[in-house]
Amino acid sequence: MKTTNRYFDIYPRVAAAGQRTTIVVRPRFSHVGLDPDKTYEARCLPAEYYPADSHGGTPEPVRVKPGDGQLEISHAFQGEQEHLLEIVDPSRSDSTPLLRIRLYSVDGDLYGCLPLKGDLHIHSDHSDGKESPGFVAASCRRIGLDFMALTDHGKYAPSVQAQEAFAGLEHDLLICRGEEIHPPDNPVHMVNFGGSFSVNERIAVDPAAYRSAVRDRAGQFAEIPDAAVRDQLASCCWVFDQIRSGGGLGIFCHPYWHVSWGYTPAAPVTNALFASRPWDAYEVVGGYGRDAVDSNTLQIARYHEERMRGGRLPIVGVSDAHGCENSDLFGWYFTLVFADAPTQEAVIGAIKDCRSVAVEAIPGEAVRVYGPLRLVQYALFLLGEVIPAHDEICQQDGLLMLEFLGGRQEASRELAIRRGRTAAFWSRYAGCRSGAGHTDCGHRLAGDRGSDSGTST
């Protein structure tokens, strides 16, 4: 966490564009306290454009005096953009700002949405992972995730076991069901995120019905000359239809996975899947170690190319990790979803509505975000300024969940006490109103009565 954010409690960090909002700056520790006898100067600098009345110049600072040990600065944030709030002690000969605080303002459709971190594609020891379903789920919370689904190869039951491991336990991790689907004679990997039944099991129970349905669907693609491509495309269409019928999200996984001498699936199948788009979301990054970054590069390039052709393209980022401890990939890639509520339905709806970005956070490298520009800009701000504090809350939750799995029953009581902390966090710092544990975030919009120490800019 950045020094300023550790030393000072600053809220909210996200404001509604076009509305006057009071920003509170409260020292957390005595060694960074504000002098009650001093008058400070505050100036808010927008990153992309200035208000019309500033004529392109630097906004004039306003004078603000501490009250109750904190500063309150009221400002009307213009447009959807980042802002730099500078606070200066004019009594010092050094004009260097005492504080430089990054803030963000968003338009009404985004303001109040919960920024939820999640992994929609991960494995346990029931397929080719290393740890139990419960261990994987708790580990996901430990690294800052708000939602996850186990998606073992050909198996749905492990995701149910992940839920059952914490049945009756009060916690804030949304554990969803899922599976990675492998139909017969079809190399395309597909993830069922959140579906109410297993598509793999449906194929296994009645393979004849599956093959008959694929034959019928293949007849709709007579314009494709290659019979194998027709059959694989028809199989994928059937699978994605099944996922949706169970209320799940169908994800087209890693199309540029390089296996042996070539890519899986073959390019004609990938092209057909992009042309017909039977899936709900495209896995744009994830699942590749440092020795296979070219595959992610190609998936990202394909995303941009498809966007250039027109239309919207829902995306996710996933780890596809096969181990949580001392393993590559875990936590390297994830999805940031701007959802209306911390529920599976809201997460799926937001992804389908293109309100998600894919995040690449490989250790030792710069964080990269992929998706629509406005969401990427907002996500970069959150990842740098706000989410680190969110992740510290999640880390403690995850450690308690692991202790519970290890047999310490007292951890369940401690988790119950902590429940709702992430919802309260987002309420305080980003104006989010959805979910359990809502508390008043403490900021006031225009028209509310402020204290005597509040100053407008």
C-alpha cells in the first residue's frame, strides 16, 4: 500500500461526476497529524481536462482549516477522469505539497458499482490441481478475490465440495459452481461458470442424445466445407446452450494454447467460434507462465481485432492455476467486474454487459489491464490506490477460512464478526450501496449539511 494511503484515511476516493462531494482527509497516526492552528491550501487538478471556467489554467487553491483533527474539502468533480488533490502548508518555505492524493470521478452508470475481483477458471486436486476444493477457495480469498469457481477438467462435483466446505459459515467470498467441459472429439476447452448442473455429466449420461444434437446443429453450418470444423462448432454451440439453460456463463477458453506442434483448437475452429459467437465471454488472458506469454499476446491481439470489426466483446481474465502454494499462475490473472451486487447473477450480468476487465498481475512486472478504455482507466486507478486496502481485508478472511479448514472452530466466530467488511469498505471509499454490511460511507453530496471545517473548491 502506498505511504499516503497507509498514513491517512481518505474517503471517498471515488466520486460521482458532476456532483459536489466532500473529501475527508484524516491522519491515521499521530506522527502525521494536522496542525489545528494552521490553514492549509487545497487544489484539485483533473488529469484529462479542466473545468470550463479555468480557461485551461491551473485551478486556484482554496484555504481549509482542520476540524476534529481532519480536513474536509468539498469539490465538484467534472467528468469521468482521475484527479490529483494537492494539500500545501503555505507557512513552509518549501512549496512541495504536504499531500498528493489521487481521486477518481465516474459517470452515473458506473458510480456505485462494486468492483469485484474474481477467478472463473481454476483447478483442484480432483483433476490436475494440487489442493482440495476448500483449500483453493480459501486461498482465493486470501489473495483478495471476492468470487471464484472451481472448474476441474470434466468434473462439476469439486465446485460443489468447495461450497460445502464452508456450509453454514458466515463469510464474504462468493463461491460459485463450475467445470471445464471436454465433449467427445472436440478439442475446444469451455468453462461453465455458475451453471446449476454439470454439462459433462449430461453428455456422459446420454452420449447418443448429445451426438444426435450435434449432428442436427452441424447441418446449420453447411457453408463450412470442413466436416470436422462443422462438428466441433456444433458441439460448442450445444455446450454453450446447455450452460445458459442452467443459468451459467459460457467461457471460450485459451484459443491460442500451443500444444506440441500447433494451436488447440485449430485456427478454422477458432475463427468459426468468433464469427458465430455462441459463447458468453472470451478468456483474453490467463493460464500461461512466463515461457508462454506469446499465447496471451495473441489472445489480446485477437480481442483488439474483433473489437475493430465492430460490436461489443465480453471478456474475462483467469488464472487457470493448478496450485495455490508455490505454484505459478495463482493470482497472476483475474477479472475485475463492476457489478450491481455481490451475487452470481450480478457478476454474470455485468460480464455479459461488458462491465469487466481482464487483469494481468505477474509478479515483478507492471500490472496490465485489458478491456474498454474507460473501464481500463478506472481499473488502473483502483488497482493502484484503493484495491490494496481491500485485499488486506480479504487476506485476513482467507487466513481464517484456512484455519477453519485446519480444525480451529473459533475461526468461524471471528469470520462472522468480520462479515460485511468489504461491502462497508466499498461503501465508504466508492459510494457502493449494494450488498450486506452496508454502512454510511461518510461523504456528503451537495445539499447535505457539512461541518464548519468543510471548504468548497
